[in-house]
Amino acid sequence: MMTATLLALVQTSGRLFDAQIAQLAADASALACAMKDDDQNHSELRERAEELASKNGGELFGLEIKTDRCVVVVATSSVLRRSVAVSISHNAVPTLQR
């Protein structure tokens, strides 16, 4: 019984750690995407988001780019996390939306 409990705790801890990594990677990718210049196209923004997701331990799973916001979904080995960053103008610092 103790072995089963210990294994469950280890598995739960791993998922919580993966969730933190995935959320950090999603937030970083969304902010990078929302800090776009007027001359950047969608493929350049996607590359930037993929790069930041990878650097932060995740993999870009989905990306939706709107005029004023970026919606990013990042995956780790066991978790998906979503983040939205909004920028009201190209001179303003983007903010995360929860």
C-alpha cells in the first residue's frame, strides 16, 4: 500500500512540475509573439514562439495570431498549457491575459 502511495505522489509531482514548465514556456512564447513589429509576418512570429517554447522546456503545440493578441498552446511530455498575450500598440509592452 505504501509503495502505491509513493508512486502516486511521484507521478503527481512530475505532472505538477511539467505543468509549471509548460505554463512558463507558453507565457514566454505568447509575450514574444505579441511584441511584433509591423513588418513581421506570421511565419517569423511562429518561429520566435517556437524558439522560446523550446528554450523554456516545451514544444509549441498551437498558435493563433490576431491583430492585437497571440494565443499560444505549449506542450511538455504530459501537459498542455495555454497563454494569451495582448498588445494595444506596437510601442506598448504586451500583457498576459488570464
